Amino acid sequence: MISAIIFSALFIAGSAFFIVNARKIRRNILLGKSISIRDNRSERFKTMLLVAFGQKKMFSRPIPALLHLFIYAAFVITQIELLEIVFDGVSGHHRAFRESLGGFYTFMVSFIEILSVLAFVATIAFLTRRNILKLARLNKPELNGFPRFDANLILAMEFLLVCFIFMMNGADEVLYSRGESHAMNLGDGSLGFSVSKHLGPMIYGCMPTPGLHIIERIGWWGHIAMVFAFLNYLPFSKHLHILLAFPNTYFSNLKAKGSFKNLFEVTDVVKPNFDPEYQPKLDPNAPVKFGAKDVTDLTWKQLLDAYSCTECGRCTSSCPQNITGKKLSPRKIMMDTRDRLEEVGKNIDKNKGTFVDDGKSLLGDYITAEEIWACNTCNACVQECPVNIDPLAIIMDLRQQLVLEQSSAPAELNGMFSNLENNGAPWQFSPADRGNWIHEN
């Protein structure tokens, strides 16, 4: 009963803490401008299933995709066993589902163990890629400090989680063969799990029974403690994409990647010049803000993108501007947006639900003009993102702020703007002279 009470208290506290932080993230995302995304529901579900659930875009790079699939599959399937652990923890039972499920139970736990071994191998491989091989895209400047610590911490937690699973199952396998397991009289002297039936006797076969009970309990409590720790660390980690990848891919931009949106505020003013029957929708005397200076000027979808970023760096490693030494890193754009949004959220929490101007903004304090003007709008970052994040949409909104609000653009663009205004074309020729080339020899 004491064990059940401790578990129940841990379960309630861990769940409540996660819900509180999840609500803050939802609040932060909804600080963005409201947009409606309700079209093409069948296409959106298909995109979500293929990209988020099916990991479709990951396989453009097969080796990391396969390693990621091992961890992803183990994470998903292990939730089945987690249901039993939660039930056992609350009720005080041990392997409560085994008797009723029989052979299917043995099959499922065996399958989970095989996936856990593959996840263990993938975890070692990812740690090696980051810290020994030092892959270029995993060692960019924007990953210095907490992002690198965060990635290694999550991998260490996954490593420990697998170890605890095999401590629990391996010790229990030996105990059961001796008739000393908590789960007694349920079989022929072997739990029969695919990996533990070999690993358990090999590691724990010579240990005394009291010690095995301690090992098994350490494995059981360690497993569930790592699950609760991981759950409550998610809101502070890049691994929040485990949850947000699904809504983010559902709300993907389904338009062609070369399609750019026109500013309605500009169209509403200009269109009457071309269509006399068009009636402007906006109040001409009302102030209008163009582009985005801070995170609250972005849409909620763009802020969801920022929270969904996996920091994998595929966008940056495919960016031709970054490859050629420019300051632009699409991954940094998303990380900066999320960092600024977190700062705004903490400001609101500190000031009892109201944002107090802190003299900072996304544009300038986090993302520089040099970064956004380096972009050539090729959409390579959008194409490569495994969860359909769109860094280019944020870059374009920041550019619009610079040009339309601050009249700040590179000299090359200012010359083009002048030509468009005076000549109706980007070139420095009078409209009357455009046909002169036909008279040249």
C-alpha cells in the first residue's frame, strides 16, 4: 500500500506539472496572430500520417532515418507496457496483464525488448555522431550551450531508460525461474521474454534472491521515474516535437513552395487603381502594421513551427547561403523565435498575465538584418524539414517589417524599388525606350 500511495502521488504530481507547462506553451503559441486553417482536411490528415507518423521525409538521409526509426518505434510501442506499469503502480499488482493476455503478453513484451535493443544501439550511435564524430550540422554555433546539453541529456535519459527496462525484466526472469517473483504461478518457470530470458540469467543468475528483488525494484522504479522525468522535461526541450510534430504537419502549408502571399493591407490600397469596381475593405485612417518585428506579429502557426523544431539541422545543412559562409542559419531562425517567445511568456507570467515592454524584439535583438537578407528564398530549408517547418515564412515577414515599416533595405534593392516606382520595371530604362532594341543591328 505504501508503494501504491507513493506511486499515485508521483503520478498525480508529474501529470499536473506537465499539464501546467503544456498550458503555458499553448498560451504562448496563441500569442500569435489568428489565422484560419480549415481547408483540405483529408489532404492534411494524409500529410500528418505520412510525414509525422510515417517519418516520410526522414528517409532522404537513410542512416539517421533508420536510427531515428528504432528510437521512435520503441517509444511508441513501449507505451503499451507503460499502461501495465501504471496499473501495477496504482493497484499494487505485478505484471497484472500477463495472466489474462497469456502468449500475446509474452509476444508484446518480447517485441518491446527487441525494439529496446535497437533503440539502445541507436542511442549510442547518436551520442557518437554528436560527440566523437562531431558531424558538422550537429556542431554549429547556435547549438553551443543549452541546446547541446539538451540533446545529450535526452540521449542519456533514453540510455538509462533501456537499462532500467532490462534490469527489471532480467532480474524478474531469474526470480520467476526460482519461484520468487512477485508474479507467481503464471507459467512453467520462465517469463520467456526474447532478450531477458538470455540476458537475465547471464547477468543476474549468480545473485542471491534478496539482491535480485532490489535490482528488480530499482529497474521498475527507475523505469517509471525516467518516464515522468522525460514527460516533464519535454516542455523545456527540443524533444517537444514528439508531441507537436502531429499538429504541425497537419497544419502544413499545402501551397506550392514558390507561392508567396501578398499583403492584403497593400493589395487593398493598390487594387482600386487597376479595378475601379473594387471597394477597399480597410479603414484608410486606421494604423496598419506591416511585417513582423516581434513574435506577437507572427501567426500562431509560425510560433507552432518554432516549438516543433527538432534542431536536427537538416535545413541549415541544405541552405546554399549557409554552405557558402553566409550568416544565415534557418535552424537558428527557428531557435531564436522560440527563445524570444519563451522570454515573452515568462514576462507575462512574471507580470500576472500582462506583457510589460522589455525593450527587446525578435528582429534586432535575436535575428539580425544580415541574416534575413542573406536568404535567397530557395525553399531548401522548407523542403528538408522532417516536420514541415517553414523558416522562410518568418524570414519574409521580418523583411517586410524592415522594408515597409523601417525603410531599411540593401542598396541593391533600393535601386530596384526606385526603378519600379519611376519606370514600372526593375531596369533603369524609361518605358518609352523599351522597344529600342528592335532597331539595333
